[in-house]
Amino acid sequence: MWISRYVTENSFSKDSASVGVVRASGKDKVTVSATNEHLALPVALPYGIAYTPPQGTQSVVLPTEAGNVCIGVLGGASDDLKPGELMLYSTGGASIVLKNDGRVLINGKAVE
């Protein structure tokens, strides 16, 4: 009994993920208000997906060995994205952009 309790109590990190609200967002950093205020957090998603999260959206802050990270976006792929817009891209240069005004851009050209 004491062994299972010891293993359970010592198997989990004291730090845990928290949910908060994006208060500010930029090219590749966000400020999230969660249990604490997290300033200029890096954001992460799988490779090839980039967007800037709009203010007021919920985000997850996850502690790592290198510090906290915001799970949600991997910024920096495009300076042209506005909060709420989405871009899918490849290393070969192909891209699809969903604009806030309803336009879809494929490789920079609007598609109707």
C-alpha cells in the first residue's frame, strides 16, 4: 500500500498545465493570463501550421524544462497574418491562407 502511494505521489510533476486567456499576441509570442500572468511566451504547434491567436481566446500554458510554453501556434511563418487568420504551408513554398474577410489565397492568389 505505501509503495503504490509513494509511486503515485512522486510520479507526477508539481507543475501542471493551466488554461488562460490570450491578452496580447504578436508574431511568435503571446501573453496569457492564467493562474499567473505569462509574458512573451513562445507558442507551438506541429510544423507547417501558423496563425496568430486572437486576443480573448483560451490557451494552454505548459511548463517545460526550458520554461513555460503556450500550446497553440508556432509563429513566425508569415508577418502578413492577422489575429484569427490561418495559414497552411510547406517547405516547398506552397501555401493556403484563410483570411478574416472570407478570401482563400492559394500560393498568394485569391480563389473563388
